[in-house]
Amino acid sequence: MKDVIRKTQILFLASLSGMILMFVILYFFLKPKTGWPVEFGDLYLSLCLALVGAGWYLGKVVYEKRVLEVKYESTETKVVHYGTNVIVRLAIQELPILAVLIFFLTRENAALLVVYAIGLLLFIQSWPSQDQFRKHYQLP
């Protein structure tokens, strides 16, 4: 069990570091000399906020629905299922955050970085752990 959780934690850290590295590349290496404009009334800002929220919610719903699929299975089956379930949830939650960075690149609106930060915080909330596994899969 610890091996599966450790692998999902490594995958989580790889995804998180990839998103942070992409931000660093976009922000520091492509930054114009005049700086990024900040426009809070931009339609893309609202769209990106909705995307991040929807991605987080959809990831949570899919995760919880998949947990119910193995409710009566053995602990070994639940452990394997947990690993794949976490990967699916992280992929669903990561896509909108990367989309926000793409919109940031195309729109050049620094206000999108606020949405990016919110998305990262929601993503970090999904840290896979043994306690989370026991709680969601109803194990002692």
C-alpha cells in the first residue's frame, strides 16, 4: 500500500513542479520589458476562473464516483484502484490550470495569474496520502 501511495505522491509532485516550471518559463523568460498589463474586467479571466472551478469539481466528482465502484472489493484491489483514481483526478484538475497559463500567454493579462494561483492551491489540496485513502475507501 505504501508503495502505491508513494508513487502517486511522486506523480503529484512531478505534475505540480511541471506546472510551476511552465509558469516560470512563461513569466520570467517571455516577460516584455514594459511588464504585463493587469485587466480584471477581461472575459478570459471569468472564463478561466470557471474552468479551474469546474476542473476541480469534476475531478472531485469523478474521484468520488470511482471510489464507489470498489466499495465491496478487497483491500488489495482498493489500493490499486486508489492509485489510478488519483491519477485520473489529478489529470482532470491539471488541465484547466495549464489552460490558464496558455490564456495568460495569449492574452498577456497578469490578472490570470491570480486564477492560476487559485488553481494551484486547489490542486495542492488533492495531495494523495494514506489517511485520505483510508478515509475515502472506508478502511480501518
